[in-house]
Amino acid sequence: MLVTGATGGMGEAISLALANAGARVIVGYNSSLEKAQLLCQRLHGEGHVVKKTPVLESGALSQLAVEIAGELGRLDILVNNAGTTRYVAHEDLDGLDDALIDQIFNTNWRGAFACVRAFRSLLAAQGDGLVINISSIAALTAYGSNVAYCASKAAMNNMTLSLARALAPAIRVIAVSPGLVDTEFVRGLDPSWRDQQVDNTPLKRLASPSEVANAVLAAAQTLTFSTGCIIPVDGGRPLV
């Protein structure tokens, strides 16, 4: 299985959980090679590898698919976890400039689609491939780090449904949709904004990275007749 953006807080938790469950993990990274190597060394079991996975470079992704086929022989699960954002207040339209909008959509949506496109043949080869897109409750609530981020995750949810229909029955496509997750990035955001999100969540806390990883495990191991669905890990946030 390949986890893109594996060196981030959620990617690390997902990689550790899947390795503990017996998966052979491809630790996908863009620029953090040392962090990827350290994570790979921590994974339980054998056969884990580190691979540069630049989701904005379709040619490199196609070449990576050839490498994986030659070296590992198969790819059963793709976790589209790579993503980017930056806090910009929703009313600050000028602060959300064109360059940031393009960066967010190119990474969060186009990058995920490019990975599915590049690895489709490998995922379909065994007849039971799985794509798990890491989305966000912001796709539903339209309340998150900025307007473009919310829209990019809504696009990812829509893509999840479209690809689930298009790639069945050989590949299932599921999205995992966390609320605000207690990662290093989130801990660096404005504390008052973060606290407001906690107050607006019925369970009165943030999600942990391990809870997101548990949802990924469920999609892979338990929800084997599910596709085209969005699994919430949000503490009931839409109820408020």
C-alpha cells in the first residue's frame, strides 16, 4: 500500500496503523526524505520502502508505478493523504491570492486524481484495489482553514463518488473525512480559532491522528462492500 504525504501527522499515523495490521507500506514523501526514512524504520514488519511521490508531477508518478510493479509486483491500496493549506480568514478575500488557490487545488484535488490515474492498472490488477482519499469535514461545513481548502475537499468528495462509479468493480474508492485533527499544523493555528472548533464539536475535543488511521483500517479490512462513501471522523461537528 502507498501512503502519499506519509511524513505528516495523519500520514504517519496511517502508515503505522497499516503496518501494525500486516501491510507492506510504501512511505510516500515529496521533500522530507529524512523524515520518511525514519518513519520507515519505525514501521512494524518487513518489506517497507520509501519512495518519492511528488503528486504534482504526473510523469514522475507514472514512473513510480513502473518501479512499484517491478520491485514489489503489486499495489493493493492507495491512500491519498498529501495535502496543503494555510490559514486565511474567510472574509479576507485578498489574503486568498491566486497562487495559494492554485497550490491548494493542485495538491489537494489534482494530485489525488493524478495518483489514481497513475496507479489505476496496479490497483485493478488483483480485482480488489482500494483508494482512500483523506478529505475533511470542511467539505460539508464550508468552515476550515480557508475558502479554497473547503472547496478543494468538497471537490475530493465529489471525485470519490465519481471514481467509485467509474472504477468499480475492480477498485473501491472511499473518502475518510476528519474534523479538526490534533496535528502539529493545527497546534500552530490561532488558539482562539482552534478552541472555537472544539466548542462547536459535540464531543468537545479534536480528533486524534490514530482515530483517522482507524477509519482507514476499517475501510480496508471491515467495510469490504462499501464504495463511493464518505466516512466521518468529526465528533458530530455537523450537528451543531
